[in-house]
Amino acid sequence: NEESFNFDVDLVANHGSFTTQASLFYYDFMNYIYQAPIIGNNNEQINVENIIGHDALAWKITGAGAQVYGAALKEGYKKQLDAHELEATLEVEALQGVLKEGGYIPRMPPFSATASLQHKLGGWTSKVSYKRVDRSRFLGEQESATPGYGWLSA
């Protein structure tokens, strides 16, 4: 089982049509569960082609002591135009995860930002958002670097 002690501090300020939310968080995991590559004698990731019949790399589910901490900032704006409700938001998040035995938690993006616009009319809601995730900066053991990417949702 994954077990942790979590500490979150949120500050929310409403000023007219604007809302600001700032968050700080710290999670101390006694047993953080994550995937890790299975490494062979030559410090190479094990390929299981002969076992399952196709070219695949072997991973194990493992648990370890870990810490995850970071901060987030969200700015929102709401506007009512007759029966139309519009909401625009901008969110920025920075986080880092470290293993207590040393090293970083794999596949954890350090920075991301999301901009969105939502429209409500009666019982209908539509939303478009764009998220930008930064390139990998703090690599876990046997993890290769990945570039940043964008994600458009509608």
C-alpha cells in the first residue's frame, strides 16, 4: 500500500470577477509506488522479446520512500453576459519528486502551464484548453530525456 503524510497550504483571494489561488504542497511517502525498469547484469534494460513474443522492455512496480513537493498558481476570471457564463483560467505548476535513497522519481514533469476558456449556456458547457508541459529536467535512474510538449483539448 502507498502511505504518505501530506501537507497542503492554499490561499484563495476573490476580488470582483477575478480569483487567485496559490498552493504549496509537500508529500512525504513511506512507500511511493512507481514503475522502474528492470536492469540486467550489463546495466542495460531487459528486453522481454523471447518471453512474450514481441519487442518490449521489462518494467516492475516498486515502492520506495519519496518526497514530492512544489507550488501552483491559478488565476481565474468569470464574466456573465446575459445567459452566457464565460470563465478564463491560467494555471502554472512546478513540482519535484525525489527518492529518499537518492535520485529522482521517473517521468515527473517539473513545470506545466495551462490556459483555458469555458462557456456555459443553460445546461450546455464547452471548454477549450491548452497545456504546455516542460521537457524532463530531473531524470530518474535509467530514464531518458523527453522533450516538452503541448496538449490541446476541446
